[in-house]
Amino acid sequence: MHVGTWKDLEGKAVTDAGAGGVTIRVLMGDNVGAPNFTTRHFEVAPGGHTPFHAHAWEHEVFVLSGKGKVKRKDGETDVGPGSFVFVPPGEEHAFANAGAETFSFLCAIPATKVCLR
């Protein structure tokens, strides 16, 4: 078993093309020996966003704080604390801060995949 606190982990700027103002922390993945899933914590600064992208695996997202938008090919949806989002494999998507405070969320993906660095 591994127990930790997210604030004790170093946040890293997401450097993928099309990203801006995004910090990522890997909470649980190969860093704790998790064999099946990787759970990440994202913080998106006001005006920030992840790149619009797609990949062959799903995401499960849970919004912790702030106001955000989930963008997809045919529109966007407002999200906030308590919202959850399932992004199926192959669907183009992006997350953007839609408020004046930090937008933060948890995101789980299969352990063998790398998404946003």
C-alpha cells in the first residue's frame, strides 16, 4: 500500500504543443507500482487549456475545483466541482479553464499509456 498527499508531489508544466497554463502531477501510476491505471491531478490556470487531441484509450475525469469547459469536435460543455467526464477512445477533446480561479481535476488512464507530459 502507498499513501501520499498530492501537494507533496512536484507539479510539472505540460509542454505538449497546444497546451498552456497546465500543471500535471502523477498521483498513482508506476511511481507507486500501480499495474493497471494511472491517476493524474491537473491544475489549469485562468486562461489555460490542454491541447485539442485524441488517442486510442479512454479517460475518466472528476472535477475538483474551479470552472472549466470540456471541448469536443461538435461543441463544449461547462463543468465544475463534482462534475465527471468520460472521454471514450478516439474522441477529440480538450479541457479549458473558464473562470478566474484555478480549474483542477483528476484524470485516470490505462497505466501503459502516456498522455500529456
